[in-house]
Amino acid sequence: MAEENLEAKLKHHLKQDKIQLWNPPYTNDNNEPGKTQMQDLAEGYAPMVGFAVSEVGSVLEAIRAQTVKRGQGNKAFKETCVATLELMLPRDGKKETKKKNYLETKLDFPVQEIMNRIGEKYGFKYIKLILNGKTLSAEQRLDEQGVRNNSKIMVLRVNEEDRRRQITEEEQKKNQKESIDRTQKGFQILSERDGSEDPETTPFLEIADQKGNPLQIPHEEKKALILAMGFHEKGRSLLKRKQHDNALCHLLQADQQFGRCGSALLTSVDNYAVLQLDIVWCYQALEALSCLDDGKMRLQKAEDCFLHCYGEQQQRLLMIKGSQGREEVLFLRLYLLQSLLSYVEGNDSQAAQQLQKVESLYSRLCPDLDKMTQLMSLGFSEREARLGLRACQGDIEEAAMHITNRRQEREALKEREEAKRSSRLEAVAVLTEMGYSRADASRALHQAQGDVNRAYAILVDAQTVLVSNNNSERAVSEELVQQLLYLGFERQVSETALRLTDGDLQLATHLLLDNQGVLSPDLLSASPPSSPSEEHSSSSDDPSTSRHRPRTSSKAKEDRELVNEVLEDISRHEEDYLDLTLEEESELIATMKSYLSRGNAHAV
């Protein structure tokens, strides 16, 4: 970081003094440095920036060489359309990954070709390319995704497996792609579920407020939000395992999904702000400090979102949760990352100012081991002790009372959920005794918000419409059937779903997703074929029908596996994102203090 800090300071002074290093006398006709003039500059700037003359001279020469190369690249681009891209390689201690690396290419080339060239040149097995915080698609061209001459491209090494496993490059690509795809499919399935089925057998996700109360959100926004939060949870799970490369991929996917939510929703919940912090935390862990502009933008988004969610003095947070100590760890990380980026920019005073705020928060939030031991001896978990002490400013008695109250609140919420489920099961039993299927009864109760009488009315109305439709022997549109087939559903269930929904494609899609592509015999029998001959052809004797059933069952099994897989990455504790041990933050604080004190020592 010290080199980036020095470079930023020198660029500021050069700009202020209107010195152009790419022109004489600092660069001669052969593009070589004017040694005397460069030495004079180094000696003049050294006391101003607080570094040794030799260090200043070395960085000045790097800046000069970079500006000369950029000038040559701009000229070549105008004449040949060959662009120069600056590559930010993964830091692994190798010399070539620490210096600036460039790649010359035309911008109408596909990204995959550039990835292959980078992989061959630097020995990377599998990489992703990141531009301004967005992953470049391998199939598209560079210019189609905003890549320009002199763009800075972050090279991210992903899913690099242990060499002992000796898996091939293609298998690595498949594994990484499958990780992203499986996460997306799993949360896609969950996002389509509305809770009408029994949650014990068909898990679903519900968006709730800080008190656990469900939020009413438009269906499409809810789907995008569940996908966004799902990718975020997966990324956080990988962050805990310090798999920063892979974590960043999932976090950036979450960022894309959040972008599909309305701005009002994004600013009303702190999830989006926490995601921005996690992305920038990945940047610093990967030493991708050249992503400065993107990092600053994300931290500003996080700060604005916290301000809107919590209030200027966190009064809204106090009103909702009754305390603010637990959320202060988020501000500690925010100020720490702001301090880091200020230092990289060469703004030591701003970095030191933010670091003071960090240290003040750290002294209050760093867990006192003796107090934690006392609380844990009372039967509380380590997490409960840590969060409780933060919420109560370190007061043991208040923390114990706070933890007890939180336990009671969670138990009360659990009892309400169990009572709700028990009541629902009783209502389903009442409707099934009347002759309706469990699936129909569950769906009707969901629409009626648990009211049995309303659910019965819905079922009667639906049966009337169904009989009317069957009597009319209405043909199902082949075009609509083909669209459902394209989505992966079987013909028989596609036709049945369309009949049940009176030809409404969207409702038919939701019906099939809710039932995981498998309609119960009750539903299938409720929608008979339009002619006796068709009924005969769809009997169990038909080999084509028999062939389809195992595939449908296989798909349902795959869906269950996907859902169970992604659910494993979702924390069962609602405040898991606040339970930071501050060990990593402590290390970064020490690093920042050493860099800033070094600058002060040079200045003296």
C-alpha cells in the first residue's frame, strides 16, 4: 500500500506543478529518462511526501514510464485500433504480479480469447475478468461490455482446486460455472415458492423485517431480492472460509440481482449496504487496490444506505431494535475501508482521521474475554455473549438480560410459526375431508390467507370454472405448450397446467414451479383430455408417457437437492452478519497504523 500512497501523492504534486514527465527534459527523444532532471525532482519532492529520495525517484520513474507507454498506446490505438489494457493480476508474491502489466488487443475480440491469452502468459488455470466491479461475459466481445483503450481489468483467479486432486482445466471451468448456476437455480426455485405448501416438506423463503414479520413485496421484486440475498449468503459463506476469489464472484452476482430491485427497496433495508462492504472487503483481501474508483463508489452507497436505514444518529435503529451496539461493527468496517482507500489515494490526513474513528469503535466493540467467559458460564453461546455485550456497551448484567429477552423473542416467534402451521394443517385436513386434494386445499388456503371459508369458496369457484372449461372441450394452444416445453416441463403436465389456468401462461408456469414440475393425480384427473381418443393415448399403457415419468421424478429430486444445497449456506441466526470477531479488522488497523506512522516519521 505504501507504494500506491506515494504514487498518489507524487501525481498530485506533478499535476499541481504542471510537470509533464513524458515531455523533455524529463523524457528525451528516445523515450529515456532525463536522469539529472528526474533526480532533481526526486530530491525536491522527497521532504514534501515524507519518503526517502531513492523511493521517490523509483516511483517517479515508474510514473514517467507509464505515461510514456500510455502515450504510445494512444497513438497506436488511433492508427491501428489496437487497444492497451492494464491488467491487475492476483497478488501471489511473483515479481510480474507486483509490477504493472499490459495487454494489447483489438476490442472486437471475444473476452474468452483474451482470457486464454492471459492464462497462457501468466500460468493461470481459470480466471474471470472484472471491469468496474462487473464480471465480463466470456462469450461477448470486449467493446460490447464497455472495455475501452486504457481500461483497467482485474484478473480474478477462481475456484483453484488443490493440485492433489489433479482435475483438468475444463473440469475446473465446469465446477465454477456449476457453483454459480446451482446457486442461481436453487434460489430461483425458492423465489417461486409462495408458502402455500407445507414448509416441512417444501421449504420456502420469506422476506421479513427486523422483528421477523413478513414483508409484502411485489412478486417480481421478491424474486430478485431472494436471488440477491441468496448469492450474498453464499458469498459470505465463502468469505468466512477465506475463499476470496470465489466469494467475490458470488457477491458480484448478488450485486447484479439487487440492481433489479426498486431503488426504494434498496434504501429501506441494510442488506444492500452490507453487500457493498463485503465486496470492498474482498478487494482489500485480494490486494486489488487499483479498484479504487469502484471501491469508493460502493462505500459511498453503503454509507448512504446506512444513513437512510438507521437515521443520522441511528435513531431509527434504536426505535426498531432498542440498541445500536451490534450494528456499530458495520460502521467500524466502513470507516476502516474508507481509511484504507484514503491512504491509497495519498490523503494521509483523511486516512488518519477515519482511523481514529475506527480505533474508538474498536475499543468499545472488541470483546472483553473475561466478560464473555462470565456470560458463557451462564449457559450463553459465544455469539450471544459477543452480540449481547456490544448491544449493552459491555455491561454484563444488562447483556445477560438482553440475551434472555432475545431468546424469549425468538421462542415466541417460533411458537407463533408452529401455531400457524398447526392451524394450517387442520384447515387442510378439513378441506381434504370434503374431497379436495392437499395441493388444491393448500393453494386455496394460501390465497385466502388461512381463512377456511374463503378457501372453500375459492375451490368451489375454481371447480365451476374447470367444469365449464372441460365441457367446452377447449383446445390448448400449441404455441403456449411449446413455451412450457422450452422451460423444461413435460407435455402432459404443460397441457394440464394450461387447462387449469384457462390458458394463462404465467399462472401455468407458477403452478408447475410450485409443484416442481409434477402435478398430483388429483390435478391430472381434474383436467381430462379433450377427446376419448386422447384419453386413451395418455393412459399408462402408452410407452411415451411411461418414459416421461422417471424424468419428471428425477427433476423433482434434483430440485430438492439444489434447494437443500443452497439452504446450507443460509445462516440460521438472523444477526450472523453482525457477529464479527474483529480479528481481521485488528490486523488491518495495525497495518494502517504502521504505514501512517512511517509517513509521519519521514515527515519529521
